Amino acid sequence: MLSIDPKEIPVAQMHQYLLGAVGPRPIAFASTIDGQGRPNLSPFSFFNVFSANPPILIFSPARRGRDNTVKHTYNNAKATEEVVINVVNYDIVQQVSLSSTEYAEGVNEFKKAGLTMMRSDIVRPFRVKESPVHFECRINEIVELGGEGGAGNLVICEVLKMHIQEDILDEKGYIDQHKIDLVARMGGNWYTRATPGMFQVPKPLQTLGIGIDSIAEDIRNSRYLSGNDLGRLGNVEKLPTAQEVKDLLNGNSELSELIKNNDEEKIHLKAKKYLENDDPGTAWKILLAKNV
């Protein structure tokens, strides 16, 4: 592996390694106003949610690495202590990118990017009408992480009001992850679109998974089952009974013949197919069948 001491490489190089390794990163499309009331709009991918009670979002307009200057958003945040964070979906990603251009102070990025200013209910900065979700925030604190180029400035924002476009809600009234169609930043010029790559992983919150350490050694060391496969097997609450395994084989001649031939490769690959189809129960029955 390439091992790096951050103190031994240029900041710009370290920056690129960080952005290439840590992602996808959600985007805070931050709307602020300056002391004269002039709007500013800029995206930041050093961003996430950190608390639900109180609801806290944090983003970081870092100091520029090339000349150690700070961004207009940072100055506005300090001056007014208010911000609207708009989320970024695929429909506006090109406009969001355009707004990141370093226009002169006082230039309205809403107009440059062709986006619609929408009055907020509580704070002074405007919302982005085209964004599917807006957070009106009070800035509780700004934590400056350093004084050199590349240093972050953590803008800790408390959500005072949240606005959600109703057409992205599901039948239960929650945000539908397919309808919101979020995008995120990767390294270089790369973005990623969430919807095509989304998949579900059941959380082991309600049950206690048996764990990979409880899996028999011959299965755990299989050449055909990946770490993800073993994770699915270890996430079951209990193993199937011998009777459940027999019932499966009695009702499926193909599987019964497969077990009789005792070909480990074919047995493990068959179990793998069931794991890939989110059916660890059947996968376990196949893997345990030779012992029944």
C-alpha cells in the first residue's frame, strides 16, 4: 500500500487524495446574504447531518489552498449567522456546478445559474425553488480548524424550518429515495447519481445476527463466497433446522441432485445466487444440506 504522511506532501495533493477516497459526499447548496443584503449561492461537499434533536447540519467552506483566501459564504455566515441549505438532485446539478464559479463579491449566483430565489419564512437568505428540500438554518457556531490554505471552517447550523416538495414523498409521507434523485461529489470532476446505484442492506437492529465467527470454517474460507456473502450469512438470527433443510430438498429435485454430487464449488455458487437475491435463508439450507 502507498502510505502517506500529510506533512510530507503538498496540501493540494493531500486534498485530492482525500476527495478521491472519501465519497460520495452529499452537497450543501448554501444560500447566504452579505451585510448589504446581497444574495450568494455556492455548493460545498464537505457536508452532512450530525444531529436530529436538535437538528444540526454542518458544512465547511474551506480556505483556498492556492492563496489562503476565504469564500464569500464563510464571510456571510460570520456576518449574518443565517443560511439556507438546499439539497442537490440530478435535475439541477449542472446549474449547481455553474454557481461554484468564483464570481466577484456581490454577484448574484442565483441569476448566473438561472435558479429562482424563493423567500424564506424565518431567515433572510433565499431558498432555491428548484431544489427538492430546503433547510432554513441559524448558525450556532463556526469552528475554524486552521489558518493555513486548505483549512476547513465548520459552520454548525441548526435547522429552524424544513421545506420538502410534496412530489418526492411516498405514500407514507416520507421522502422517496428514488423520487428525490440525489447526486453527490466524488474526486476530481466526478459526481455520482444515487438512484441507479441504490440497494438495500437490512440493518441488524431488531435481531441479533449470528455473526461471521459462527459460520463453519469450510464455508467461511470458501473460495467462492465473498466478504459481502459472508456478511449476509452472518446477519441471520438463527440457522434453519434440519427439517427445514429436508423440506427444501424434498421439494426441489435439482437442489437434491446438487447436494448428492457433493461438488463444493457448485454448492457454494448456488448458495451465492440466493444471497445475491436477498434470500440468505435458502442459501443457508443449501450450505447445510450435506450435513442433514
